[in-house]
Amino acid sequence: SKSMRHVLDQVVPSCMKAVSDADNDSASDETTGGRQLRVEQTATELNALYTIKQLLVHSPIIRAAAKSGSLELHAAVLDSSTGRVDFVGQHPLVAELLARD
């Protein structure tokens, strides 16, 4: 469907970057399962940061609140099997994103 295609267009760059990072940083003793887990975690974190970027760029309300300092956006990833939340933090380019006109 059209909406599924849109979602895939947004997620695929994060997945491709995660695979590339895993290929470039792979340890010789890493198992296939370990690599797969690292790719999934990296893709999830990158997608969360991409979502922050989209909010800062495309939402005038969120952008204005972030620019004024009354709002900070931090990415987090929930492990649904354990309930653990890992905080990724703010987008590394938040200052540059907010400086755009």
C-alpha cells in the first residue's frame, strides 16, 4: 500500500546504515546472531534519531518549543521483552537542525 511504502522509505536508510556500520566494525569473534542483534539495535536507535529530526524539521510547534528551550527531544528504545528502556539521547545535530530557517 501507499502508506506502507512511505514507512519503508523512512526506515530503510536507518537499516542500511546499521548494516554498513556492522560490516565496518565487525569483530572477528562475533557470531551471526550477535551481529544481527547489533544491526537491529543500531537500526532502531538511528530510526529514533531520524524521528526526532523529522519532528524538528517539519513540526513548527515542536521546533519553536525546542528553539525556546522549553522542550528537549530525547530518543529512547524500549525492550518489550524486559521492559528496559535505553536512552539514546538528543539528536547529535540538534543545534544545526534548529539553526535552519
